[in-house]
Amino acid sequence: MAKKRKILVLNGPNLNLLGKRQPEIYGRLTLDQINKKIRSLAKELGVEIDIRQSNSEGDLVNWIQEAPREFGAIVINPAAYTHSSVAIRDAITAAGIPAVEVHISNIYKREEFRKHSYIAGAAVGQIAGFGAQSYLLGLRAAVEQL
Ligand code: DQA
């Protein structure tokens, strides 16, 4: 079967607040503004994308479980679930398609509890600390995995 040139971009909890949430850490761009940049890069790279955000762990798990039917790879910013969710890690492993973990901030420069990612062990790799650019780098990495 031909590999699907379609990428699922997932955002976890509180990322709907980007723009007004701790701008000194996460920048002043809203999620909509970041999504515009992602869509324009996707067009340039010739891939289809679907971008989703949820504050609920269950939604993210369900979307990851369903992803292989439609998508060839996942870009995910699991946000706070990075540091707590075995369920999201297991869903990525079970989905069996490549996932790229992205973070706006450099999680290794911050509080101790942010230095551990449950997701990293299931992801192809991780991009952290480049602000909104982390998503664009993540998309490029995901396209390479198709
Ligand atoms: C984040 C980092 C997480 O530690 C935090 O809980 C987030 C955002 C980032 O993109 O830098 O919500 O994933």
C-alpha cells in the first residue's frame, strides 16, 4: 500500500491558550497563528495535514489510535501530558506510525519535572526549544519519515 502523505498534528492541554499563556516562555503567537505557518509549510512540502487540539487525554489517545487509517505520521506537542501520560505513549507505540514530539520551550532548561518525557521513548525523535519553529522543524522531520 502506498504510504499516506498526510500528517496529523496534535496539540495537548492549554495550548489553546497560546498567545496569552506565559508569553515569556511560549511566545506571543496564538495557536491559530502557528497553525497558519504549519499549513503554509505543509503546502510547500506537498503534504496534507490535519491539526487538532484537545485538553483531554482521552481525545488524544483516540485520535492517535485512529491515525494509521488516514495518516502516515504524527507531529505531537503533548504539553503537560508529556510528563504524565503512559496512555499517550502506549497509543503511539500501538499506532505503529512515526511520531515526532515537539515542544515550544526547551523542557530541559526548566523545572525538574519537565525533564522527563513519557512520550520520547515512543517517538522517532524530539524537537524542543525553538518556539513556534519547533512545529515547523517537526513537520519537516515527519515528512522525512513518510
Ligand atoms: C510544552 C512544555 C510542557 O512542559 C508544558 O506542560 C506545555 C507546553 C511546550 O511546548 O514547551 O504545556 O509542551
